[in-house]
Amino acid sequence: MNQSQQAHQHVLSLIEQACQHVHRDPKSVQLLAVSKTHPSQSLREMYQIGQRSFGENYLQEALEKIEELQDLQIEWHFIGHVQRNKTKHLAEKFDWVHGVDRLIIAERLSNQRLDSHKPLNICLQINIDGQDSKDGCQPEEVAELVKQISQLPNLRLRGLMVIPAPDNITAFSDAKTLFDQVKSLHAQPQDWDTLSMGMSADLDAAIAAGSTMVRVGTALFGVRDYSSKS
């Protein structure tokens, strides 16, 4: 068993153990491999052992990988902050966008999604604990955004994404409460099925609170090299 296989199996076992502790089916939690700063070959190796969903934060880097790995059936997730000048590439190249926090961004993504593509899956990024350093809409804005965005034709609004402060022990449960509260406002409530929260350090707490997708990078790929990133 090579290093990639060992790392992948280890993370899957952590997810399984966390689910067992709260009597959840491990299949109810998806592993998103956060591959930012890691080379395409590392993604290819992880794909070959069964990983299909990969998350990228940097658009230009992600576009290069999408081109290099176009022979693979990868589900591409953009998990970085979404700026207006990035929406065209996101709408054309990605399967999921997690960082939507304004109506104008959602409208641009819907308008720029190609007719030949399936609707773009999106999550609303919520600044669940009011951090000045974090992007995301405020919790009190979510209800109206859900009603508006769920009407857009080329998007599938799937749920919420949060990145709470490390010491906030209630943020995950607050996010789950909000997730449940606004589901009834969705034009297509059957699509409202994704709570993207939890990383390597807080995976247990996120899954206990109801996460359906955990974003794991270092535990899968090793320490990141940010030297070439701005």
C-alpha cells in the first residue's frame, strides 16, 4: 500500500469512527479532497484509489489542473472566495461552487452556465460566528437569499458552507439549526441536502453536528506549499 492509499484509508476511517460515535451512516458524509497547491499527479494518484471529488481554492491553479486531468471523471469543487471576475470560469468549468454569499454572484453564475452543462451545484457560505477575517453572508441574510437563489434556472442550491473559528464549539450546531430552518424556503427542497463543514482538526465535531461533506487536505496530501501563491 502506497502513501496515498494509506492517507486515504486513514481519513475514511476517521470519518467512519466519527459517524459511529453519533450513530450515523458513514455513507451520509462525503469526503472532499482539498487539493490546493498540490500537483496534478497527486490528484491523479488519489483518483486512482477511488477519490472522485476535489476542492480547489485558487482559480488559475484549478484551471490548469482541470486541463491536465481532463481524461478523469473528477467532480470539481471551488471552495475559495468567489469574485465577480471569476464567475465565468467557475460557471463553465466546475461542478460545485461553495463560496457564494451574494445574490449578484449567484445570478452571474446562473447566467454564465453553459446550456450544455447540468445546473451548477452551489452552497451559500455563511459567516456563522461573525469573524472579521472570514467571507460569507450573515446568518440573518440566509432566508432571503435561499428564496431568491433557489429560483435561478441554471443553479442547484444544495445547502450551506461554514468555516468557523477553531475555538467556537457551538458554530457547527448553529449552522445545522440554520440549515434546517431555511429548508422550507427553498423552491426545490429536495435539493437542500448539503452541509459543507469540518476539516481534519474538527471533523468529529462537524459530523456530530450534522455535516454531510468534510473538506480534508493536509491529512490526505501532506503539508501545503504556499510559496507560489499570492
